[in-house]
Amino acid sequence: MARKTKNGKGVMSILARLVGYMFKYYKLQLIVVLICITLNSIAAISSSIFIERIVDDVIKPGIDGGLGWDGVKDKLLTIIAIMSGIYVVGLIASFVYNRIMAHVTQGFLFHIRNDMFKQMQSLPIKFFDTHTHGDVMSVYTNDTDAIRQLVSQSIPQGYASFVAIITLLVAMLMSSIWMTLVVLAGVGVMLITIRLIGGKSAKYFMRQQMAIGKTEGFIEEMMHGQKVVKVFCHEESAKADFDEINDSLFKYSEKANKYANILMPTLGNIGHVLYVVVAIVGGSLVLAGARNLTLTGLAVGSIEMGAIIAFLNMSRQFTFNISQVSTQLNAVVMATAGAERVFKLLDETPETDEGYVTLVNAEERDGQLVECDRRTGIWAWKHPHKAEGTTTYKRLTGEIELNEVDFGYVEDKLVLHDVTIHASQGQKIAFVGATGAGKTTITNLINRFYDIADGKIRYDGININKIKKDDLRRSLGIVLQDTNLFTGTIMDNIRYGRLDATDEECIAAAKLANAHDFITRLPGGYDTMLTSDGSNLSQGQKQLLSIARAAVADAPVMILDEATSSIDTRTEALVQQGMDRLMEGRTVFVIAHRLSTVRNSNMIIVLDHGRIIERGSHEELIRQGGQYYQLYTGAFELE
């Protein structure tokens, strides 16, 4: 029965998929490698066959005087020439397959990493919300490294040992079935040992691979939150948690390597004992004058001394190759555990996109919208109608409507209930409410980071399920509470909002966000390099760059999720001026704890546990004297 990995998949099925993946990219090269390994393996064991020929056809006749010096010399030189030719072929084959495998191994990992990254970009936000970043990184590093060892060493060596075992078995049977049975009995003992000791080692190597991912995930989380750990004096608790996780990794690694280190000496000693037994049995057969039995039938004469000497060498090579296969067992198990995690990532269900309405640049001709290739400042929804075979264009205005929307991150647990909102073109809609009320969730639904359970969301009268997600998100400018800056210059980070933006447009966006002044005061100005998520900038400066990035995107709809939460009051006044210019003529959704930032909103929506409990302008809600009034008059910060 095939060994199972942690998730229940057979090792052989994962290996088969891995090999199939290799043949997908390097079919011709791998065929050449298999041929070369076969030639090299046969060449390596040919010495045993030629030893028998030298003893029986050269040495023995030479001693008995059956051959003269010239006859001995001719036969010996012939055998040496043939052996030399075979060894040269084996040497060339070894050189060729090692060179090819170096290229195949690195190229194979190149394709795997590319495919994983490509797949990762297609995954929904839910995947990253439910997997630690360190564990995902472990797939790219530890798991792919385990696969590298399998591809570069274990598979070639395993195949070489397989070819050698089959060839030696045939050669031994051709030499003597009696002694072959002795060797096979010893091999049976070795296989039982491999199953008992190697099986335990493999089990713990699999657990070790999983524990490494968990350890790296915890370390990544602690590094990211190190300031929080220190602020709350959580160092001792963090060390205790890490000790527990690290202790599991230690136990699995210690047990895995303990059994692995026991296995090889044990198999080696069994091989030594078997060598002695074969020598005793062979010598006894020669002394007894027993008739030899081979694949060709019962021999007329007794077993020859040359066959015994050759058989001893073959038995040693046979048990050595069995041991070689067992030494690769742990690498195979680790690699299949890693490969399973790699394939699990590759098999994750990508974000589905059934949309067919796209966003295009348009211009007006004779009162009609017409698609064009250049940027005109007019965007339109291109809506093909398959039934009629026609295509219509509708100007993007930014009118968004949520109608009786229900949603839950878990299917049977709703977090939004019957949410109905209508945002007309150019309106500013503000969401207020306690943490967990559902404010950010609503904006995630507009982006289609998640899909609703019930109800409808329409964008310019079009169901957003019909709009391609890339085009939907391209029409939305977003400023998040948690800023994310990437390694590169400040100009590069601003241009991230629209990759075809010119330097002048990026600078104009920075001025709009009031980020231009602090950027020009930096040593490199717009060419200042940012690393480690902009650690050389203050939180407020990073937020200003995030706003500038949204400004350069020039989207007709803006989502501002606590966009000014990390900015001090003085900077906020400057930012608010830029934000007002940024929001002009656009539909804007604002999430804010500072109620002072939402006073000028066209509509303020108060949420509580996923339900809308109040809505209206600032003045209307104050007159109602409800929860918003209590929040506003009690404090300007919503807890």
C-alpha cells in the first residue's frame, strides 16, 4: 500500500504528477537523461561480469597451462579493451546527464515558482485572509528546495539504482539461481528493516516539513508586529509561544534524523553479513561439486570459481543499490510533502470572473459614444449583448446602488443584513459605526473582493457581476488605512496607481495630495528609494503617498478607508484640502472614525452590527437626536 502524505494523497501519485510536470517542459532532455543514466548504470556493474570472464577464461586456463603467454595476453587485452570502451561510454553518459540535470533542475524550479506566483495573483483575497504570509513564503523557499533535492539527486539516483538492481538481478540469475536466492533472502531482511525504521523516519520528515512552515509563519508574524510586542511587554509570552512551536519542530526533526541515521549503518551491516553468507554458500557449492542452476537450465558442470568471485561483487553492488534507494526515501518523503503543498497552492480555486462588460476609453461623435484607443478623460462601459449580437456603450458616471444586500464571510453567519444604499454621481457617502459594524465590508463588496450572499449591487445601472473584475477595480480609486509601499523610488510608488502615467502627472498627483513639499525636501526627491514598506518615511508621509497614488489613477469613484487616520491634525488640514480637490466631481465612499471629516458628506450612514440604523446628512442626523447625535456631541472620536 502506498504511503500517504498528511492530506491523504499517495506519495506515488504526487511523484507521478511531479515527473509529469518535469516532462511538460523538458521532455526531450529527460529522455536523453534516462538513456544516459541507463548506460552509466550498466557500465558501472559490468566489472562484475568481466571479473568472471577474466578468472574463468584467462587466469584459470593460464594457471592450468591450457593457454600460452600469447593466448593469455590476447584474451586479457581484448577484455581490457572492451571494459575500457564500456567505462568511457559510462563516463561520457555521466557527464552528459549531470550537465543536463543541472539545467533541468533550475529550469524546473524556475517554472514552478513562476506558475505559483502567477497562480497567487489570481487567488481571491479570502485566501490571503486565511493563510499566514510566512507559511505561504515557506512554500516558495523550503518546499521548492526540497523539490530541488528530489529532482537533482533522488530521482536520477533512484532510477540509476533501479536499473542497476534489475541488471544485477538478471546477471545473478544467469550466474547461479542458488546463490541469487541467498541474496534475495538477505534483501528481504533489508526491506523489512527499511519498512520498520525508514517508515518511521519518513513519517517524522513529513511532519518536520509542515512544522517548518508553521514556524516561519509565526516568525513572520512576530517580525511584522514587533513594535506591538514591545509596546505591550509581550516578549516573554511571545518567546513561550515560539518555544512551543520550535519544540515541535525539534522533536519531529530529532526523531526523523535519529531513524534516518540508524537506517544506513543497519543496512550496511546486513550487507556485510550477507557478503559473508554468500561467500560461505558459494564456497560450499564449489567444494561439494554441486551442479549449478541458471536461467538457461541445469548446468552440466559444477559452479566455477569465477562465478563465485563475480557473484560476491554483484551481491555487494546489489545490496549497495538497495541501500542507496533507502537513503533517498527521506528526501523523497520531504519532497513529496513539499510538492503536495506546492500543488495545493497551484490547485487553489482562482478568483472566478464571469463578467463580460469592460471599461474602455471613449469619445463623443455625433452625440454617440465611440470607443477609442487614446485617453480622452471619458470612460464608458462596453456592454456586448450576445442575444441581439450588438454592443452598447454607457458613460461611466459613478452611480452605485446596493439593494437589500446580505453578506457573510462564513456561509451560515451573516455580517451584513438588508443593506440598501444609493450613491448618485458626485455624491460623498460616509460610513460611521463601531469596529466590526460592517463599514469596510461594504467597500470590499463594491470591489468584489467578496461576493454577496443575496441582493444586488449595480454600477451605473449594470449588475457588477456582469462587469469584469479588472475593469471594475480599475474604475475605483482606493486609499486604505494600512498603507503598502513597494521597494523602488517614490515616483515608482505613485505611478503604481496608473503605470502609464507620466512623471508630470505623478508630480501633479503628489501636489494634489499635498505630498510634493515633503518629497522635494528628501535627499533624492522623487528618486528617493523606499525599502521595507517605506520604513524611512513617517506614517503620515506614507499615507500621503497612498493618496497621491489614488489621485494619479484618476478613477471616477473613490473609496477612502480611514484615509487620514494616521495623519496628525496639522497635516490633516493640508490633506483635507487635497482630498476635497480629489473628490470633486467623483462619487466617494468614506469610512472615518473622526466625525469631523464626514460633516460635509451628502449622506452619512450609521451602521450597527451589519445593519443601517440611521442615514441622512449631518444636519438631519443631528436633528434626529439618535446615535449619530450622541456620538457627535459626546466625542469626535468613535470608539
